[in-house]
Amino acid sequence: MAASLQEERKEQSSVADGEDEKPSNGEDEEDDGDEIEEEEEEEEEEEGEERQKPVPKESRTRLQREKMENLFRRISTERVPLRVHDVVIKGNTKTKDWLIEAEVEAIKNATTVQELLQAATIANARLHRLGIFDSVNITLDSGPPELPGTSNVIVEVVETKSPLTGDIGIFSKPEARSWSLEGSLKVKNLLGFGDLWDGSLSYGWDQTSEISAGVAFPRFKGWANPLLARLSLLSQDWLKFSSYKERVSGISLGLISSKNHDLAYNLSWRTLTDPSQMASRSVRRQLGHGLLSSIKYTFKIDQRNSHLRPTRGYAFVSTSQVGGLAPDHRCLRFLRQEFDLRYAFPLGFYHTALNFGVSCGVLFPWGRGFLNKPSPLPERFFLGGNSSPVCTLGGPTTLLGFKTRGLGPTEPRRQVRDNFDDESSDTYSGRDYVGGDLALTTFADISFDLPLRVFQEAGIHGHFFACAGNVTRLTENACRDLSFQKFRKSFRSSAGFGIIVPTKLFRMEVSFFPETGIYIKLSIWCPCVFNCCNEV
Amino acid sequence: MDEQVNQREEVTLVARKACFGLPTACPSCLPVYIYLKFAQTPFNLDFNLTYPDSDQIPYVESGTYVAYNNEKGGVIESLKEDGIVDLDSEVAGVPDWISTKAVVNTWLADALMYELWVGSNGSSAHKIYFSDLPWPIGKFLYFKQTRITKQLLGITKDNADRREEEIYGKATIAYGALATRLGDQSFFFENRPTSLDAVFLGHALFMLHAFPETSVLRSKLLEHSNLVRYADKLRTEFIEAGSSSSIPPSHADPLSSFARGGTSNWSSKPKSKPKKERTEEEKKFRRRAKYFLVTQLVAVLVFLSLLGGSHDAEVELDDDDYDD
């Protein structure tokens, strides 16, 4: 500690001054016996000097300990002024200095020891968060002797020896009722900008497959926000629910990404096809190619104490998306707005908490003749699926007790010649869920610990819940027929109770709905991470 | 809601966009349009502007019934097989008809595909298929379709000239044979329209209107004046005659044939004359009849006037004799 080192020097110098003063005082008092006394004193001084050689080390240690204790006492009781003279960066062979300096910028502005310690802790965490260093040490050293009250900060980093990492895992997607095998390779700090390059492959049985590659820069010179860019090729299969498959290939750029704000631009080529050739009329009309050029802004505040089982706090998310931001009027043009509000408060017994929330969304095309145009099918709101509304904050999508996309407007599918007279065909398989432009969902959930200690220690808890929701069309002049009474009357609701079993590898929910019976949902996240020691 | 239900029950042909003065400029869609016109089936025409590389288009829909282009040999064949519209019931077994249609569906179809995607500068294809898509997508799909066309026609860098000669040569032979077959008739077979007429008329109209005058294939078609006259005449009679979007308040409901899959209006013998000709002849006849009647009336009046004058003179002479 710089402060402690300076005090030692002062005390040592004061101790040295004190020793020098004693012999000068003795010589002035006597004349005759002075020589004898001088000799005696010289002998004593010699003996004293001989005795001081082993003693200074012990006393120095004791002195240092006392000084440290004094310092800590001072730090805890008062503000100890200090100024940072210089920040020295060591150990980075590839990583650019400006990147590390930017992460430890706050240290230079510290004016007290307390601020310096806090800034050093934060800087340490930020450097670790970059993910490109194996270790980060920040040492606070004393400043130059000619500048009292200053400190030098030494940042010593050890760059990762294994920049190539990968992981592979099996995950479940409850909304799609399918599983996916996901793997990714990551290369860290290829250019020395703290950049993270990754390529990932996700293969889902019957549903979604994706290949993507991306790069993330934590900052770039003067731009303090992280920059993200991602190329992706995504294929989603909705044949079972809505008789279409979606293929999207494009690029997304993350322009602003912070705790509360997220701004991203997306340019992608979207194709809707129907290999089954069974689609309903409105789905047939939407098949084909489209260019999506959109910007999406998300504002998020989440003050809940837990994302999985919140018992206190609130969350609010607003997502706005504008499509058609291109000079070409033939791009997909739409406006989409979503709101999510969640609130949780404890009830004071058995760790019980009441969660309630509301989510709503609206979608509308814009441009010439927008009243007669249909909204883009993939952008519409589809309600259904058994994702917990307590845990998800992604707009009006989920409604417990209903199948995936199981709520909302439907249209009859194509009937082939042989089935013309078959009136007993299953209505579910004979209709397409075409989604809606206005959606609203609400829920209330009471979670509580189970009485047995074994369950409580394992985190197994129960919950009662009730949900309601509705989705309707607005476009193609459907809004003319819409009224508040009609919308309210067509609400669907569900209620039930269940038990949640969270583990490290999966989360199981067993729910009972009086109308539909027992439903078991298994959310698996089973990643396996490996490192490759190939240096790039 | 009722209006939507009724709209869905109507017959709708979904095709690619109209341009070059044609109701639909796609060479796959135009024959279906003409076929429905020949059958006098009222239908609506909708356009799909965003799916140029789909083999499902054109398709005909009515309620939950859909006849796609890539099923059962095409929309026309689907409509025939499902008993919706069948213009070929009496010629389907005629060998000449079958071979003529095969020539049109192979040699002429290949030649048109070559001319549209490889032999020309692509402006016609751009206008028909990609003008409603954003530029990058349109460009990519155009190059993709050009590549597919070359693969289908077996064209490589080494044999490009030879294949072009072969394709144009076969088209020339086909045009000659068709011109000979048609002669001065109104239709190719039995003086009534069949699907062969629909397919060739679609081909001819596309060649004449969608390609520039510099097109080699177009010039080969123009060498046969009877084929050009045939195309212009039928275009005037069937395509420009009425709108397809309005459904007339018809006595016989052709929509019911889609619902129950029953026989169409064309299962019986065809009518002797088209409606347009009968109207003009009728006008001529009425005009002539009017002249005749007027002439007859004048003759009667003249006769009566002459006859009334001589009878009065005889009566005066008889009175003078009795007085002496």
C-alpha cells in the first residue's frame, strides 16, 4: 500500500532523526568527563549499533503491522486521500492496450483509497468478463517518492492459452415440443480487440435448425458500447401448426447493448414455403420471398430477486420493432409493439409469493393501402405452449394449458379429393393457426414451499396458477368488426396447480389442469464444455 | 363474414402478374386462364407477386379445393381428372391430338423457356417475375433460374451454340406442323377449343406480346400467318371479350361442380356458334328483314292505290247510258 509505505519512511526518518539527536545533546553538557563520556558513549553507540542489527527487522515487522492496522482503521473510519499517478499494463502480448485501459478507466479518476479499491475490484471483474484472460491481477503500488499521496496501479494479465473453446449440449424447447442438439466453437481475441468469434450449429428434431457465425467486440476504440454482428441461416418448421416452413438468412447487428437498452438492426431474406401443399387460403397468399430490414429496440428493467422463482420485485419490458427501413418499398413493412409487466411480492409464510403479470402486443403493416394488406405471417402473435409466464419475458406468447399456437384465429386447410366427403376428420389437423395482430395475456401465480424439509432444501416447490388470453386479427379491415365487448367475450382462460423440480441439468414441471389433465414439461440444459489448446 | 365465406367459395385462379397487355404474363399461367375462359367458367384472378420460383403456381382454388400446377400433370389435367372442367373428353383418345399436344408441351415449351431465360437479355423475365421483389432477391433468383434452365436444357459452355440450333430447329418444325394442322380452321381439332388450343394459344400470345421484335423465336412464329391470325382472333373473342372478375347471375352454377366434383357444363355437345357471331348475324338479319317488310308494305300500298283508282271510272259511264 502506497500510504503505508510512505508512513514507514517518515517514521524511519523520524526514528533516524531521533537517534541523531541523542549524541548531540550529550556532548554539550560536560567538559572534563566529556572525553570519557564520549568514549563511553562511543562504546555504547558501538554496542547499540551492534544490538540494533537484529532488532530492526522484528521492530520493522511490528511497525509495519501497526501501520497496516492503523491504515485499515483509517480507511474504515475516514476518507484517505490518494491520487493515481500511473496505470501500468503488463502481460498483454496480443490484446491492445487501449482495450485494457478502457476497462480500467475508472481507476484513474479515484481520489481516495476507498474509491481506488472499489474501482480496482470493478475493473478486475470487467477484465474477467471479457473472457480473454486466464487471470487478472491489479496491484496498487506507491507512486514516485517525489509525488507524495500518489499511487501506481499495475494491471497484470495473463492471456488465455486456449483461445479455441467449444461446447455441445442437448436442450429442450417446450414451446415447440422438441429437442435440439446444439454445438458451438468459439475463438477468443483473434484480432486483439477482445473480440469473440463463434460459429454454432443447432439441429432440432422436427422444428428449428440454425447455422450461425458471429463476432462480438466489447468496445471499439471510441465506441463504448459492445458491437455484435451475426450471420445466420435459420429454418423453422411450422407445418404441423400452420402449414408453412420458414427459412431466414441474414445478418443482425447489435448497435447498443447495455443492462436496460438494446438496439439491433436486422437485414434478412425470408422465404415461406409449404412442401405439404395443404395450407389454408391466407397462408397460401403469404408464401414466397420477402426482405426484412428492421430495427428493434428493447427497454428492460428487471428488479426481481430471481428469474426462475421471483418472490419480490418487478419487471418491465417494452419491445418496439419497425420493419421496412430501406429505400426499396417492396420490403416487408410493419410496426410491432410489445409490453410485459411482472410483479412479485411475498406473502410471508412457507416462502410463498404472489406473481402476476400482463403482456400485450400489437402488429400493423404500414405503407400505401395498409388497411387492406395482411400483416406478415411470421410476425403475428401466436398464443399457446406451456412455458411458464413467470420466467419468460418475451411478449404475449405463452398460455398455460393450451397447445403450441393453440389459441387464436384458424382457417380450414386444403382438402384433397379423397377426403372431400370425410366429415369426421380431426378438426385440429384440418385447420391452420394463422395468428393475430392484437394479443393480450394475463396470469396470476402463487408459489410456495412444500412442507417437507427435503423438498425445501432441494428447491422443489408448488404453485397455483390462473391464466387468460386472447388474440385477434386487425388487418384486412378486420378491425372494423372488432369491439371491446367482442374481444372480452372471446377470452380463453385456464387454471391449475403443479410442482416444480429444479436441478442443475433440467427443470421439471408437473402441472394439473382440470380440463385437460396432467402435463409434464421437461426443460433440459445439458451442456458439455471443452477447450482446445490450439493457439491461434 | 358471409361475404368472406362467399368469396372463399368462388373460383379463383392465382397466377403471376399481368403485363404486356396480357391478363397474366407467365407462360405457365396463361394457358390455364385461357382454358377457364374456353370453358366459360366464371372465376376471379388473383396474383402472387412474391414467389416466382414456385412450381405450385398457377393454382385454382375454390373453398378448400385447390388444384396445384405441380400435381397430376398440371392444373388443366387436375381439373379434368377431378371432373371440374374437361374440354378434351372427345379428343383425349385421338392419336393426332395427343402427339400434337406433346409437341407443344415439349418442343415449344423448351424453346420458350430457352428464349425467356437464356436467349434474351432477361428484361421480359425481370418484368414478369421479379419486378415486385426487392432488387437483391430478384437478382439472385434470376441467376438461379437461368442456371436451372441451362441444366434442364442440357446447355453447357461447349455445346451452347449447338443446343440453340437444335432448340430453334425443333421449334421451327413444330410451328410448321401446327400451321399445317390448323389450316383455316378456328381450332385445331373438331372446330372447338380443347386444352391443346389453350396451351398453344398461351404460347403464341406470350411469344407475340412479351418478346421484342428482335426475338428469333418470335420471328419464326410470325412466318406462319394463320397461326398469328388464330392467336389474334381467339384473343379478341375470349380474352378481351369480358372481365373474369365478375360472376354473372347465372342459371347454372358451375361452382357446384367444384363442391360435389360432378360433371361440368362441357360434358354435353358443344354449342354451334359462339355468342358474339350470333349477335352480329342477328343484327344483319333483322336489318334485312326490316328492309324486306318495308318494301313489301310499300308494294301493297302501291297496289291498293292503283286498284282503287280504275274502279271509280266504270261507274260514271253506266249512269249516262240510262238517262237517254
